[in-house]
Amino acid sequence: MASQVDSSTLNVQPRQRRMVYEDLAKAPEGLSVKDLLRDCDIPEDQLRDTLRKLDSAGLAQRVKGTWRAVPLHGAESVPASVDETGADDTLDG
């Protein structure tokens, strides 16, 4: 049984992960790493690591080479600039 994630799960993520999540959320059909590299200013190894960490947190999933954002339970959308937890946005890991 898959658990649902809520906005608090996203809010505790570093800024880079929240930005990648938002890019994925804008494309319900999903995006490939190649598409994300074109849109993000992140080196490929960091992007792949970010996607793995989003997957581990339950915020993204890979389906046949395409990454998709997992919809947040109880929230419409959460802008990347919102950080209700006070987490340090300067850390990428």
C-alpha cells in the first residue's frame, strides 16, 4: 500500500529538490532526464541524485524512463520559494 505524501514532505527538502519537483509537477505526462537537463541549471550527476532522493522521499517516481511528480495529498501546489519549516535552503544534500 503506497502512502500519500503531503506538502510537509516537500517543504523539508532542499531548494534544488523542490525546484526539480515543481518542474516535474508542471508536466503530468512526466519528463525525461534529458528534458530536465535542458530546463534546469544542474549538472547531470546532481540531477540524477536529486531525482533518486525525491523518489526515496516518495515525491517522484520513474515510469519507463520518465520521471513524474507524485501528487501531494491535501495541497494544490507548493511554490519552491515557500519554506514553512525554516529549513536551510543553501544545502543540496
